Amino acid sequence: GITNAVTATVRVPMNIAFVKYWGKADERRMLPLNDSVSANLDDLYAESTIILTTDAEADGVIVNEVPMPVGEGTRFAKVFAEFRRMIAGTDHAQAKILVVSTTSFPVKAGLASSAAGFAAIAYGLGKVGELNDAQVARLARLGSGSACRSLYPGFVHWDSSKTGDEDTFVVPVESGIEFASTLFAAVFVIDNKQKTVGSSEGMKRSVQTSNFLKYRVQEVVPHHVNLIKEAVSTADFITFADVTMRESNSLHAVCLDSLPPLSYLNETSFAMINAVHDFNSTPAGVTAAYTFDAGPNAVVLAQLTNAQRLISHFSRLPWAKFVFETKDEQLKEVLNVQE
Ligand code: PMV
């Protein structure tokens, strides 16, 4: 049995970026080349129980009942080493770290990277180790860069100019909780195979070989960050949708500009993109936006007021199998019938 232990259980959602993180300025510290802006998808979450105990022989991590490698060179080892530096000198500094995590979505579905999992581990370590927000965000970032954005509700801005260890580098966007509460997200599982080139490897290739990446980092992203922050704070869905779709396309353009090219989108992804533009060319105007990460699956955002119209539009597409995310209970019931 485990004695002399301290434990915490936490739940942290995955986030989806509207201004995309693509490229590291510092791989060891996991500092990004550019800012990004995201919001959490609350229904897709990871739950972690963290145990610090002097009774265990070694650190251990179990994700969805599968033991994970935690040896030197793994991200877990990196996060645990940094955590131990943070709590040096306390009662628990000598303890082993045990983590048991489950995700509300299949990790293999390529829906979320390991980001939600690392955010939950960081958050849990923050509780047992009594860490401050900046330390928790830094642990999450070490696990999976984008994980640091899951720690706050609503829209979140990851500021690449804040590089110091004590810096607050993730900040909520003004009116971000209010605007997020007017939206819903449909996640289209287009392909549930694991991605071919992981995001870290992909980013590295783009940083080394893409010329367009430089223009994106210097000109495109700063402009998009300003536009989207303004759109969120004024609840301007049209600008939000415009930036979101351009950002996704810009990321995948950089991927194709890399050598050898990275192609994460497939034919169905492009059919999805066209379906959203068709939906937006009715007299109702721009009422939906798509976004794709390092894989073919689509996340489509719309305002709750347009949910029914969007569902009937996409139900006509035979390949459109979707998982919904919404805080609206009434809508949830309708959506579940459709699934
Ligand atoms: O957290 P990582 O290192 O897996 O990077 C995520 C990169 C994208 O999902 C493609 C973009 C983003 O900002 O989330």
C-alpha cells in the first residue's frame, strides 16, 4: 500500500488554436517562434491523478491503462526533472512521481495531440507541489508546447516575447470567456490514423527549410493576433472566422513549403473546406470557420444561433462524422440524436 503520499486529481480540456503555433525558437525550453491564440474544447479533456510517494521504486505514467516509457529523453522525464528543481528543498523533493491519466477521447483518433494530457499532468503537479501559475504553465509547455494554453478558460494568448522563467507567457484575451460562450465546435473525425510526421518533427523541418515561414512569423501572425484579439473582444464573428480560416491555410501552406513537403490534409479535408465556404456563401453570410492542426481532422466553429442550420448542411455529407462540443445542454441533446 502507499503511505506517506500526497495526491491530486485534476481535469483539463484540450485547446484548439485559431492563430497557430508552428516553429520553436528554443527546443530545450520549448519557446515558440510566434504567438498563438486558442480556446478550450471542454468536452475533450484529460483527467490525471498525481501521486507523490516515497514508497515507489521509480516514476511511472499510465495513460488510458497503458504504461508509458518515462526514461531519460522522454518528455515525462523532462517535466519531472523540472518539477523536482521547482520543489527542491521541500518535503516531497525525494518522492517518486506516479501519474494515472485517462482521456475523454481516443488519443489515437488524432483528435488531440498529447497536449491535454500534459496540461493535466502539469496542473496536477502544480497542486501537489504548490506551484504558481507561471510554473504550472512552464511545466505544461515542456510537455507539449500548446498544452500551456489549456490552463485558462475562454480565449487565451500565448505571447512569444515573454521568454523569462518567471514571466507570465499565457494570458486570457479580453472578453474571451463571453465570446467563447456564444460559440460551438463540431469536430469532424476524418481519419483516425495517427499522424505520419509529429508536430515537433514537422515544426523543425519547416523552421529549417520553409522560406514562407519567415514571412508568416514576421508579418502574418502579428497581424492575425491583433485582428483576432479585437474580434474576440468585440464579438465580431466574421473577422474571427476570416482570421481562423486564413491561419489554418497559412499553416498548411508553410507545411507544403517545407522540404520534403508536409501534407497533413487529405482529400476529405479539402472537401470539408469547400463545404464550409459553400455554407458561408448563402445570404446568411460568413457563419462558420474551419481549422486544421497537424492532421486531416477538421474543427468547425459557429455561433450557437446557427447550430441547427450548420448541422443540417453537414448531415448531407456522407463522410461527415462528427463529435460535438457545446456548453448548451438543450443543443447537446439535439446533437446527440444526430451523431
Ligand atoms: O503542442 P504541439 O507541440 O503538439 O504543437 C501543436 C501545433 C498545432 O497543433 C499544429 C498548432 C497549435 O497551435 O496548436
